[in-house]
Amino acid sequence: MSTFSISRLLRGLVLGVAATVSLPALSEEITLKYAFFAPAGTFPGKQMTHWAEEVNKRTNGKVKVETFPGGSLLGAREMWDGVTMGVTDIGLSAPSYDPGRFPLTSGMALPLGFENATEASRVLWEVTNEFQPKEFENFKVLAMFTSEPGHIQSKEPVRNLEDLANMRLRATGSGVPVIEALGGSAVGMSMPDVPQAVQTGVIDGTMTSREVLRDFRLAENLKYVTEYPMVVSTFAAVMDKKKWDALPDDVKKVLNELGDEMHAWTGRYHDEENVNGALEWAQKEQGLTILTLSDEETARWDAKMAPIVDEWIVATEAKGLPGKKYIERIKELQKQ
Ligand code: 3IO
């Protein structure tokens, strides 16, 4: 063996020992399971993949994230308990599906006039950090974002309240009172169940963000969108609090930094590429028609929506929660 290779060997040994001794945290690889109830190609799924890749990059490969999209590990409603029971380390689901479980956060899914997902996602992240709602007390919230405001997407055209009367429209839990206020008949279900419900005629349409026309192929059956933005859906990616507490500080730092970025990353992708791309595709390839309401009709719809926020405040305050302050703060943040 030449002196050269011996010195190389020694250097390798010294470096190897130094690395293991001085940086014990780095030697320990961490794998986190991350479950989501809908396909990877939908915008919350893209958000999950982006998060997983960034975590791996920013921890220099120390943290690996194994993703389970499409409900392969847990469905929408099982997600929260699945995280608590350790079926998954991280779970992404929609608080809007279950306003009873997320009473304060359900205030974000009221008709508050959000312009887009970028704005609503920023506001959601800020109010959650400020109010620290009790409903998340057993969780570490890793990321939050919203969809754009939902629109009615239907088999038959909806041009006025009369068209809507008794139409069976799917909505999230938070969307139910909105559809009912307009005189529609609301059916609550999670997004992956919608395509089949449309095909079998269980529902006549859905009130959801418009990218679902393409991402769930709904434009094959739903040929009309009514241009009246209603309520956003909220999403949260959570981890069990005790599991979070056990993570090394350097990993926590990376996840916290990334958490602060995810609302803007997801909002931009959803608003600029996802929704717009879907609308263009649906109009070009599926004969989608976008209907606008007359000013008079818009005013009628606005009037039906008006009491919803105040009713929510009264009901939420009655539960001992700061509903009034929560809405006031949302309105302040919307202006910024
Ligand atoms: C949603 C859930 C999974 C995948 C794509 C999605 N786009 C909007 C939602 C949330 C939802 O169910 C709704 O009606 O806003």
C-alpha cells in the first residue's frame, strides 16, 4: 500500500469518527409517514410532495418523508384520529369537513369575501398562529392553506335562485349552511366521493373550488359554473404533539420555517396554475360554460349570505369561543 492511500485511509477514518462524535444528531435518520385522503396530483397532494422534498433537502437527507396519498392509509374523516393513534406521523385533511370538531377554524369557511386561495391561506395561517385554537391542542400544525372560494358547478345551468331551488349540491360541512341559505339541498361528502355521486345522479353538482373540474374529471358531467365565489375550504397538515416534541431541534427549525412558507406556495400554485389551467381545459375540451349573475341576482344572493356570519358568531360565542374577535381579526388581515 502506498503512503498516499494510507494517508487517505487515515483521513477517511478521522473524518468518519469526527462526524459521528461531533454531530450525533446527523447520524440518526428519521422517516416520517405523511397521509392524505385525495390523489397526489390534486393541489393539496402537490403541496404534500413539495413539503416532503423540501424537508429532505433542507435536512440534508436526514429526514425522509414517505407519502401516502389517495386515502391509501387514511380517509378524510379518519385522519385526525389516525394521527393521534400513530397510524401515520403526519396527516393532511380538511377542517372544513368537520366544523363541529374545528369550531373556531370553521369561521374561515364563512362567506367573508376572500378573493383567492393566496389571500385566504395567508389569513388562515396568521389567525391560527395568533389564536392557537384549542381544537388543535394535541397537534403540531405543520402547514395550513385553503382552496379558492367554492363555486357552484352543476349539470344544469344555475342563473338564479329559482334554478337552485331543491338542487342537490354537494358541499363540505362548512358549505352546508351556505347552500341551504340559497335554497339548495346540501349533501355533505368528501371530495374523492364526488365523481361517483355525480355519475350516479346522487347529486346534481358541487360547490367546490373549480380545479376539481379537471383534477377529478368532473367537467365530463358538470358543464356549468356559476361565477359567484362563496366559501373557501381549509386544510391542515398535523402531527401528534408528543411526536413533534421528540424531534431534534434542528429538524423542528426546518419544519417551522417550511410551515411559514407553505400557505404562499400552495396558494400561488392553486390560484395561478391549478384553477386557471382547469378552467381553460374544461372550456376548450369539455364545453364548459361559465355563467355570470346579473347585478340584481348577485344582490339577492348576497342578501341570503349576509346573516350567516352573524349567526356563526352567536353560536360560537355560546360555546365559549372568541368567535367575534376571530372574525374581526380575519377582516383586518384581509386588508393587509
Ligand atoms: C379538495 C380536497 C381534496 C382534493 C382537492 C380538493 N379541492 C378542494 C377540496 C376541498 C373540498 O372538498 C371542497 O369542497 O372545497
